[in-house]
Amino acid sequence: MDSKRKLRGSAIAWMLVAAPLAAQSVDLDMATRIRDEAVRRSQVMEIARHLTDEIGPRLTGSPALRQAGEWARDRLTDWGLSRARLEPFEFGEGWSFSRCVVSVVEPEIGPVAALPKAWTVGTEGAVRGEAVRLTLEDAEDLEEQKGKLAGKILFLDGPRKEEPSARPRRDFERWDDERLAELVELDLDEPRGDSWREQARKRWAFTRQLAEFLAAEGVVATVELSSRDHGILRLGGDSAKRDPSLPRGVPGLVMAAEPYQRLLRRLEGGERIELEVDVATRFHPEETLAYNTLAEIPGGDKRGEIVLAGAHLDSWHAGTGATDNAAGSAVVLEAVRILQAIGARPRRTIRVALWGGEEQGLLGSRAWVEANVADRPESTDAEELELPRMLRRETWPLRPRAEHGKISAYFNLDNGGGKIRGIYTQGNLAVAPIFQGWIAPLADLGVTTVTNEATGSTDHVPFDRAGVPGFQFIQDPLDYFPRTHHSHLDTFERLRREDLVQASIVMATFLWQTAQREEKLPRKPFPVEPPVRPETGEGAGAR
């Protein structure tokens, strides 16, 4: 038997023993009431529909995200939660767009599918330019092209490195038992260190230089290749450009893969191609704050302790942010609505938090954690202070703030619209048997897995890094990564009622169980500055 199979077998055997012991503390009466309210009187789809169809894309800093936060605050108030409010954090200028038309005008005429990156400038009417394929990756590339690019539209990406047929294709997927079992296996690979941060810092510095160069040279626009095939427009934005003191360059577009690669082949064949671009965008300098939305179900004898549920309310602008992350926001809202509707009286205070700025680097949750849970000393390095906060190296020591010792747990939902299949413990072994007991009554809903693996890239991370139990649920992928993630296909049609109702039941159950425990959930050791590895100079605990 190989080591992975041994690890898997040991994990499963341990879970089978631990679960019955922990299940003795599960409140089955409340679990029944939660399920009945969720199934018979669910509002989760109407919540999601309003956020997507009525409000639409919710880019941080845009009027739409502020509208979504106010709408959620008012619903929470209507349901009887306390202290429903919007809490501000510094963000920078907001942005929105109202028009994007891209057409080939020479040698033939025809539209092509493209959208602007967030925080790009507009064209102030239709403009034309000759398409040119260029690689611009460093200062030497810029120097080589100086004086050659006026009136050009730059295609910045080469052709796709792999043919679509050569890439694994799972257009729609649910976790099966085999893959869930693999997820339980312990990953003993070495932590990846801070190499991602160094690469991101270099990109950020060059992005500023590139923006200034393109504007000075009179470039009409840049065009990049969508990272998805089959006509899917997947894009984000140049977040640094929300700072008006930095150069904003020229209009930046992302084009669907099929027309992009067709035009690229023709350019490589020597054809002259001219495009017309008409992009209308708007910056919102009137307010540089963004907002998190919070509210509470007051606790009883342990009201000074807190259980948090959260999801990010913001989205990108190509679609209407349904699976990323109106789904998670709707589930969190529905979970606290359920608890209010059934007259739950938790021992601990249950707090709901809908974050802004997740898509730009967990900005809303980071700001809230720094203000309330734990912060770090400000860097004294002038070069560090010029960088966005998410790209700065961590400073030490970590300093607990007022609510650090009060929070029992934070539960996050942000991996699409699929049903919940389990939970990551983030390496907190002590909570695993507790969670196994809680999911036992949920097994008929497909919730079967507790893994000690860690997952990242969403709003539980600031809590975990601050030494507070922060968790993300395992969700069925559905078509999240191949189709909807950050794409124009991320719309209400991608959501399934049965999945969101199931997730609402699980979230409400975890909130209730955490609120009722005699003790707060166990914690991992408090984070301390990691030792330096002599061979690399990197902290051994860096992630």
C-alpha cells in the first residue's frame, strides 16, 4: 500500500470513529427546523435574482455595489437583525462602463466580441487604428518600439499554447466519492513561499511604466486574449488605475479567443487589418470609499462572543456576478433569515458580513480584520509603502485587537453556486471531529467530507492569518471554472435552486452549532514570525 493510500485509509478510519462521538452534541431539533424553513419557504433565489437581474454587476467602488449593500442592509433590518449597517474602507476611484463596440473595418466589416478591462479609460467616441501584434514585457521592449506605435491597436498576446482538444475538459462537474476521498489526503508538499508576491510586484511596477508609455506614444488601444475558449469573455481589471495619481494609459480590451486568434493568424500572414473601437467608461471620483455590509442576531448568555458568516458582495463587470458571488451572498443572507424566521435565540452573537473589494485582493475583509481583529506594524520601507497593501511583505509582530479573542469562527462561501459537500479545516485538526459531528445529520444532503487541507484566495484568509478560526466550504464546481468565473456568462441562469437551498441549510446549521457550543471553537497556535530559511532568505511559514 502506498503512502497516500495509507493516509487516506487512516483519515477515513479516524473519521468513522470520531463522528459518532461528536454527533452527541448536535441539536437535531434545530437542524429539523432549519431544514423545514429552508425547503418550504426559501427566499434564496429571489435574493440572488435581485442582486443579479435588478442590480447587476457590482464592481467595487461603483454605484451598483453601494446599492447592493444598502439593499442587503435594508433586508437584514426587515428580518429583525440588529445594527444593520455599511462600514467604509479606503478603496480609490470607482469605475463603470456603458458601451463597448469593436469592429473590423478593413479589409472587411464586421463586429467582434470584446469588453473593456475595469478601470480602463474610454475612447471619447469611435476611433480607428491598425492592428499590430507585439510583445511588451519589459523596458527593453518599450525602448525598441519607441516612436513606432502612434495610431496602432496592439494585440498583446500570442496564440493559445495548447489546442482546445489538448486541455482537460470538464464543462460541468460535481464532486464524486473518489475525488472527495482524495481531498482528505494530507498534502505534504513544501509551502510555495512568497515567489508569487515577487512576480506580482514586478508586474505592478511594469504596468505603471507601460501605461505611461502607451499614452505618450499615441496608441489607440490594447487588446488581450480571453483566457477561455468557446466565445467566453473572461476578464478583470487594472486595479492600480483606480488611483488617479497613477497613469491610466489607453483603453484596454479583452477579446473572445476565436476572433482574436483568427485576426492574429491573418496578421501573421501579412494582412493589414484596421479596427474601430468605441468604448464609453466613467470614473467615480466623488467617493473613494467602498463598503462592507454587516448585521447581527444578538446572543444570549455568551453575547460578547461572535460567530461570523460571510461572502463577498462585489463582482467583476462582464456578467452579473451570479456564481461569483451573488450565490454566496444570497446563501449567507438566507441562512440568517432562516434563523430569524424560526425564532432562534443563539447563545453567541451571530454576525453576517458581506464584503466589498474581494476581487481586488480581499480588501474589504482585510480592512475589517485589521480594524477589529488583528493588525501589523506599518512598514518603514519607502519602496514597500509605494506598493498596494496586498503586495507588501508582512510585518511583525501580529497585534491582536478588540475582537480577536471574541470570535469563535468565521465561515465563508465563495466557490460558485454548487451545493456544499464539506469543509476545509485550514489545518486545524482540533475542529475536525467537531465538524464531523455537525455534518452527520447533513449526509443525506451530500455533505460528507472534512479535510485538514487549507484553501485560499477568498475572505476567510485574513481571519486565518490573524489567528482566528476561518473556514471555507467545499462546493460542487459545476461550470464555475470552465465557464462562469469572471466571465460574461456569470448570470442568474447558472444558479440552481436545490444547490442554494442545500447550502443555506448547511450554513445555518454551522452557525447555530458554533453559537451554542459551551466553548469557542479550538484555535491553531497564534501566528509568529516564521524563521528565515538560509538558502533562500524566505520565511519558512510564508504562504
